[in-house]
Amino acid sequence: MTGPLPTKKELKGAKVYIHYPDEYARVIHIDIEHPEINDIIKPKESTYCAGKEGGCFIGLKKEMQERIKKKSK
């Protein structure tokens, strides 16, 4: 876990939940909710996530990376 860096942007107000099975979910999963995430990962798209020391890493496909680049200009 590296913490804050000049090359990182914190998503203030992001909400993270462990979602247990209920009428909305059939399997246990983790929800990360923030409006800016849908600007990068569109609904129904999938990507890669791996554990790392202190948390997890979400890898982004090229088209997702392009969306971030366009948004930051």
C-alpha cells in the first residue's frame, strides 16, 4: 500500500460495500460506488481485479484508459 502520491487521484466520497446475497445479488461481492467510476467502466463492462498489500488493484482495458485520458484534458 503506497498511500497518496502526486500521480494518484483520490475519489472522495467513494463508498465500498461487501454485498451479501439478497434480492439484488445472488453471490457475495464487493461494490465500489462513485459517479466517476461509470465514466471509466461502463455498466456491463468487465475488467481485472487482483489483491495487493493493503487492498486491491483494478486493471483497466485500453478503451477504459482512453476514457480517463480524454476526461483529464
